[in-house]
Amino acid sequence: MAEITPEVRTRLEQPAFWFLATLRKDGSPNVTSVWADVQDGAVLVNTSKGRAKERQVRRDPRVSMTAADPENPYSWIQISGRVVDMVDGQEALDHIDAMAKKYLDQDKYPYLQPGEERVILKIEPEKISSYN
């Protein structure tokens, strides 16, 4: 497991948009923008159950994600690893509300649809690269 350095932690704690790559059945990459967080050495991404990224990591947990510094797009961080846990229920709902506060400055996630189930993807970093 790669250690999350203070520089990486800072980027994960900022409201920076990350681009998460997952793998389709045929092995080709699927990239989506996501909100990210960090907790206990793991990177957290929250998504809806049934979305492509959630289905893809259930089949193949390998992921990679990249974010540029919002102030300097030539400075970036890339994290590659595996989804090692998926947490749903109230914890996932509370987490998406916390992410809405971080990214939208709203106390509740405003886009939650009736019957939508959220899930936290807990990613264990295996390799972290950066360019400043």
C-alpha cells in the first residue's frame, strides 16, 4: 500500500475534481469525473449503485485516478490502486452529504433521486505519482 503524503492528502481534502478510470468488460478504460475524499489511508469515492463505475469495480477492482491542482493545471497527482471495500446504507448517504458540503457548500446532496442508493468505494492506493 502506498502512503498518502501530506501533499496528496491536501489535494484530496480540497474540492478538486478527480478523474476516475475503471475497466469495462472488454478491458478498455472508462473515465468519469468524481468527488474524492480521504480517510484512514484510503481514498473515498461516492457513487450511485448501478452506475457503470460501481458495476465495473465489482467485477475488477483496479482503478486509477488523477487530479490537477485547481490553481496550476500543470501540477497533478495520480493514484492507482484497488477498491477494497464498498459501504452503503446510511454511512454512504451521510458521506455524500459531507461531499456536497465540501464541493457545493450545501448541507444536503441536492441531486439525490427517490429510491437512489449510494455506495462509498474505498480505494487502497498502491502507487502514487505526482508532478509539480
